[in-house]
Amino acid sequence: MLNYIIRRILYALPILAGVNLITFVLFFVVNTPDDMARMHLGTKHVTGEAIWKWKEEHGYNKPLLYNETAHRFEKFTNTIFFEKSVSMFVFDFGRADDGRDIAYEIQSRMWPSLAIALPVFLLGLLTYITFALVMVFFRATYVDFWGVILCVMLMSVSSLFYIIGGQFLAGKLWHLVPVSGYGSGLDIGRFLLLPIVIGVISSAGANTRWYRTLFLEEITRDYVRTARAKGLSESAILFRHVLKNALIPILTGAVAVIPLLFLGGLITESFFGIPGLGSYTIDAIQSQDFAVVRAMVFLGSLLYIIGLVLTDISYTLADPRVRLE
Amino acid sequence: MKKIWLQSVRAYDCLTLICSIIKRVFRPGRTISLTTGLFFLNAILSGCTGIWNNPYPAADSGKNILYSAFAERPKHLDPVQSYSSNEIQFTAQIYQPPLQYHFLKRPLTLIPQTASNLPAVSYFDSNDKQLPADAADADIAYSIYKIAIKPGIFYQPHPAFARNENRSLLYHALTAQDMQPVHKISDFKHTGTRELVADDFIYQIKRLAHPGLHSPIFGLMADYITGLREYANVLKRQAEIQPENSFLDLRNFPLAGVERVDDYTYHIRIKGKYPQFIYWLTMAFFAPVPWEADHFFSQPGMAEKNFTLDWYPVGTGPYMLTENNPNRIMVLERNPNFRGEYYPDDGMPEDINKGLLRDAGKPLPFIDKIVYSREKESIPYWNKFLQGYYDASSIGSDSFDQAVQITGQGEATITDEMEAQGIRLETAVAPSTYYIGFNMLDPVVGGRSEAEKASARKLRQAISIAVNYEEYLSIFANGRGIAAHGPIPPGIEGYHEGETGINPIVYAWQNGEVQRKSIRQAQALLAEAGYPGGISRKTGKPLMLYYDVTSRSADDRSILDWMRKQFHKLNIQLVVRSTDYNRFQDKIRKGNAQIFEWGWNADYPDPENFLFLLYGPQGKVADSGENAANYDNAEYNHLFEQMKNMEHGPQRVQIIDRMVTILREDAPWLWGYHPKEFALYHAWYQNVKPNRMAYNMLKYYRINPELRDQKRSEWNQPVLWPIGTGMVLLIVVLLPAWLMYRRKQQQQSIAALLN
């Protein structure tokens, strides 16, 4: 397994370099270094001299990808792309264009993101699987029928509606929780309550239907028929055997997203005033802060790769027949 | 865990199992549902105050705190760099420039802040001979601004000033290792202060040229402050030879344009005559910065923890920044060393009736603490304002109808619902102008030959009549703005009310009211321009014009459709070219746009700050200036040069009037509108008088926390029945299923027994 993991890590390097290059090209197709300077210097009284000075200060006064005036390897190394990219591979994200340390920002913002994303993930998984099992348990009864209808209804509503509706009902109308905001220490609990509940509900429809489909497919298998013939109760069959055998597709969907939980959710964090990482990238794109954009894309790619490796490893734990070689 | 799982499966039915999972994971031993449990948990966390939705700590109830919000995190809090309003709302409370605007007097009046009186200005010729105040502009080689500051002003407590027993600075020889246990500024045990001196103002002026800082006004000021541009080169050379990121001690490098006379007096030397310079002295660019702070933050290990002067301002103002988490919360607290400033005892006659002089003569500030929470979305902000958790709010288009009603006379008043809550409305026309510009370099709307120019002028005049800004404001801005008759907004010298102020090209004065000219008159002008019925006489083809805008959301499409319709009144086809902001700016810079939207917020309340936007040598294409229309009229340029250096008075107004007349005739802009800002304030928020030019108003505001607490408690009692109803509903829905399951289980057991 160790060889496999090492091999996957080595594969990750060219993938990350490629992602970095694509991000770089896409960003600079839309924004030139001059545009970035203007965005940061404001719209009033901006002189050519000020733009030149800003670019020099921030290292954007070099060619993007190829430096014709340089010699040998410096043709490639004395460029914005090389200078801004290499440091990322040692996790030196540098400074945002407003001077803030990006690594420090990521460290401080990932915890609020995680404080919402992790409970939503765990509670959601528990709720969706439970709900799906209940529907399968009561298949072909009114519980299943209305359950599916409920799922379709939940799927049909945009997540923004859940947020605004939830804030309106629980926060504004019933005064049960703060409409938005964030605290410190234990106090964060009451701010997280509503976003967590909304996070779980807003994804319930699609996920429950997905798990229901998995379980329905599973209960037609031979081993289920054998278990029934042995006289096992339906609940024991579902919770002891079906759930265990359906783990592989569940893990495929669930484990890969675990590392990405750090990155948070854009709309939820924005509406609830949660100081997480979710809106960090969007803010950076809007303010044309390439340093932050590339750091966040790099981090996202890296975490996704880690998620995929973890998924592979989790297969071996769920199913002893799977070997990573 | 596995054992418990299996036992549970055997012992209970499916629903009991679900409950046991939930109970095990969340609240072992409890039989209440998860949701109910969480809401009760919320009640406990709320401090059992009886209000569950209070976003602030229960301990802060009843305290003299103002609650506000910010949508966008400030990029810079260094007074040499901050320029946006979302940055100045903080820096203006912390830093004290020499001058400020009077809180109550209108038109805006300059008064001293840290200065002991308004600066005395002297003019000199090239032989250093002093000239009289009325000397001709051409004779003046330079001006000297003599600024005397008040003694006895002290900086906020800060570790940068802390000294040991030997009176040497305590935290000025820190190493990266010393910084390891420090996570916030308050982790430094000792603080100190010192008196404000003239050198601090000089130090800040020097910082405008600092190679590591990007002052947005450096380019402008380098044209005026003697030696500032050369000074920047000196500093740059020095920065190159000294170690990277080390402290560049500006005290060692003299700047020709500033002179220290004594501890409380300094002079600024300005090239030629620049009367508008006095307005810059109200801005934080010219506020004092102590060298100790600059040195303190330049030490190793500081920047890695985001400890910079850009994030932790050090000033003499009424407030100091005690918490800076721009992702969530920023807190200003009363500066214990601030004293000596009092609420004004004179204002406008109407201020007495409005109760704005009740606090006359009382020491400032009134509020102890201001908590700014980050609120990126308008909906939660608005809801929290209505619940009493924000003390003031602007009005978005979504909430306009809920908040404001327009009377039959067109006057905006608060709705009954808001009035019942004690909320009041304050309105003010902003010193801004939003206009549509014609690129005068374009052959169709600007013209090249004299004949073409005359024809293009008629075309622009026709369009000016056709585009009905009164309608625009009514449809798209809920009446929040006034249609502009020229570039100068209300409240600025040169703006006239009534008949004398109308633009006679677009409007007529009839029966004591201003009336937009008819579309027939516009069509006649269009025909004179060579486009009868919107068809070009030369080519026989319909006239097609291009309107450049920045990318619009789907919501704004109706505005663009409306604009097309306005042009269509003249049978002109308007093609909208929407592009991203960068490309849009690029088009403007290169002169590739034909008709474009633009706007300007005043830096200071002087007509020069608007009229220069159409001054020829400020052309965007030729000179990279601010004249985006590239308008160039010799008479106008000459009058501008004459007007800009004149003292306020009737003679100046006369010249401004002539300039505005030229502009109206030439119509290089559709004059657009001046936005009117509406803001709502709760009953406990007092001493509010809108002033869009000054930002250091927090010290005058007053809060009644007792009334706020009482209202919050009235408005926010938790409503619990929905939780109970939800639980009952869930049981009702699941009970038949549970019964069905039980029946099925019993049947299976009987069948097993029978077999």
C-alpha cells in the first residue's frame, strides 16, 4: 500500500503543476498586471508611475511565462509564473496583495469553515442514510411514496431559498437564533445551529434519494434473500448487512469530500457572516488578487487529491478483497 | 460500539434505533429530539437573557456601544494608503489631520482639529520675496502653509511608546523569537504614550513618498509639494542599499517641502498656488504618524503575524482599534488619552429644533465602543436592523417599499410600520455625480472638423433631452436622486436652485416649475444635426450609437432596455456593449468607447473638484487624466485655470456660471443625476446630521442603551410553538408507520411460531 501511496503522491506533482499553469493562464487572460495594479490603487489619481511602482513592489513587472531578455534557464525562471509558483510547492503562499499573510489567513479562516462543514457532513451522512434506510424499510408503503416526494421537493428548491427562508423563520419571525454572525469559544454554537440545520436539510433530497437507490439495489442481492430465509428481521438485514455492503459507493462519495470541508461554503458563509474560507477565493477573484486565487486553487487541488487517496485507502478497510498495489 | 449497535437492533424497532443513534451521538440519556435539544442549547448559550437571537454577548447589554457593520473588508488602514470610504470610516476615527469640517454648519465649513487655527498661507515669488494675498497667479512661485498644532494632544496607549526605567523604548529591539508568544497587540504587557509634535506630521508627509507604500495621492501631491518627487527617488535609492524589509528611518532624510519650526509648528511648501490644498489637510493622508509606530512594526516577526501599521493604526483620535479581525469583527474603543474636544455650540437655525444642539459644549466622544460586524449580505443586515441589533441602516431596493413611502408631493417619508418602531429617516444629496459621457474624440458624437463638431453638439443636445433622468430615478432608484443640470451637485459653490440653476438646453422654466423640453424639440435638434427622423442625411442609414457599460447582472438588464428606449424616442439605435471592468477601463483609456457611463465622488467641497473632470489637459487619452470624455474647449480651459486659484466669492461664482453655461451648450455629458442617500436610524441613535464629505462623525453621535435594550427585549421574545407543532407533526406522520411495522413484526413472529 505504501508504494501505491508514494506513487499517487508523485502523480500529484505534475497534476498540481498543471492546475497551477491553467489557473495562471486563465487569470492573466482576464487580468493583466496593469489591471491588478489599477484595482488595488483605486480609480482616482492613478498615474502610470504609481502602476509601475505597484507592479515592481509586487513582482509583476516581469514577463508572464517567457523572458526573452534573460539568458538560458532564466528565460523561464525569471518570469512571473515561475517566481509565483515554485514557492507554493513548499507551502509558502506568500502575501495577498493587501499585505496580509495568506497562510495565516487560511489557518485562521479554515476553522470557522470546518465548524459548519464538519457537522453538516456528519449529521447529513447520518440523517440521509437513516432516512434512506427507513424509506427502504417501508418500501412500497406511504412512507416510501411520500418520502420520495419530499426528497424531490427538497431537491427542487435552491439552497439560497433555504438560507433566506431559514433566517426569516428561525431568526426573524420566531427569534430562536441570531439571523447571522459568529462568536468565539462556546458562543459559536448558537450561530452555527441554523446554518448546520439548513445545510443538512438543503442537501437532504438528492442525497437521500441517492442512498435509497443504493440500498434498493442491494436488497435484491442473493445474500439478502439468504438472510431473510435464515429468519433475520428486516431491520437486522438492513442495518447489519445491507448497510455494510453498500459502503463502497457511500465511501466513494463521502471520503473524497472530507479534506475539502476545510474550504467551506460560499453562500452559507456569506449569508451567515461566518468568517470562513468559503468566500476568500471569491473575494480574491473580485479584487483581482492573484496571490490568493492561486493559493486557494492549489490548496483545493491538493485537498482533492488527498481525498481521492483517502477514498482508495478506505476501500481496503471497507472491503478486505480490495488491495492497493 | 458494535455491540451496542447489534443489541439495539435486536431489542428495539427501527425508529427506536434511529433515536438511540441520535441520543448516543449527541445527548446521551436525553429523550428530547435533536432539534428541540439544539434550540434549548441555544437558549443556554444565549445566557438565559430571555432573548435567544441576540448576536452579541449577553454581558454587553446596557453598555454604551454602537453597533454597525461593514460589507467589504478594508484593504488599508495606513493613513498614507487608505482612500476608500470603507477604510476611512475606521481611520477617520483614529487619525486626526490638522483640519476637519464643522459638524453642523452648512455649507461645509473648515475648522481646526489638531491645528490650533486654520493655516496661514503666504505667497512668494521666485526670489523668495513675499507677495500680497491678491498677487497674480503667474507671479507666485510657491506658497507656504504655516500650521500650528495644539499642545497637549497625546497618542493612544500603545506598546510602540512603552519605555523602561531608563526611559528607553521597551519594544524596539525585538527579535523573531521575542515575537513567538505574541498573537495580538494586547499581548505586549506594557504600553505608553507621548505628546503629539510637529515632527509627526512631517513624518507622515514624507511617508507619501515611501518606496514600500503606495499612496494613491503621491502622484498628485508630487506635483504640488516641493521636492516630494525627488524625495521618492532618494528613498528608493536608500531602500535598495539597506537590507530588505528593514526600517527606513525617514527622519534621516530631509524633505525640501516641509519644515519644522518648533515642536508645535511646521510649514508646508507648495509649488505655485493651490488653494484646494487646504481641503487635503482634512484627510488622513496628512494626519500625524509617530516614527515609533513605524519602527515598532518594522521589526522581525511582525509582518508574519500581520502586525503592520496598515492593520493596527496608531493615532491621537477619539477612538482606537482594539480588535481587528476584518473577516468577522472590528472594534473601536474610546482612546483614554483623548481630550480637549467639545460638541459644537453653534450650527444652523434648524439644528435647535432637531435637538442637535442639546449636547453643545459637552466633551467628546459620547460613545464608549463601536462594534463593526462583517455583514456581506443586505438581507441579514436589514433583518438585524429591524430587530434592533444594528443601530442604523441604509435602504436597499428590496426593503425600500417596506421602509419609505412617497407622499403626493413627492416627498419621502417613513412608513407607518417603521414609525411604530421609532425609526426615523434622514436624507442627503451626495456630493457625487453619475453621468453618461460622450467620447469627444469619436467622429459621430464628438466630430472632427468644425462642421462635424457643430453637428455632433446638436446630436448630444437632442440625446440630452430624450434621456429622461426624472423617469430613470423614479423607476430604478425609487426617487433617490435629483436629475443633474450640470456637473456641480447641491451644496457646492456654483450650484443654483430654482430657475437660475436649470440647464436651458434640456429644460424650460414654466409656471414656476422646471419642465423637460419636449421630444419634438429634441427631434428638431437631431434634424439640425443631420439625422432627420434618426436617419443620416449623408448615408441614408439609421443612426446607430454604441453604449459601453461594465458587465451587468440580469437585474440591470431592464436599465439597459430603458436606455435603448430613450434613444429610440429619436429613432436612434443604441447598441449596448457590455464588458468586464478591466476591458471597459481599457476602452476609456484608449478612447475606443463612444458613449459610456461614469461617475465621480468629490474629494472636497469645491467646484474645482468637479469642473476639472472636463478640463482639456486632464484628457484621458492624451494625458491619462480624469477627463474621460476627452472634452477640450479653449474658453472653458482658460476659465478653469482662472477659477481654480481664486478665493471663494461672487467673482468666482460668476466664472463658474460661465463655465457651466459652456458645458451645457456643448453637452459632453448627459448630466445624469446626483444620488440622494436615505438612511434609517433607531430612536436611540441621536445627534445625526448627514455629511458625506466628513467621516470623523462618530465622536458626535450618542446612543441611549437603556431604550435599545428595552426595545430589543420587546421585539425579540422567542416564539416556541413552531417547535412543538413540528414535533407533534413528526409523530403524527411516523406513528402509522411505526404501528404498521409492529403489526408486521407480530405477524412474522406468529408465522414463525406456527411453522
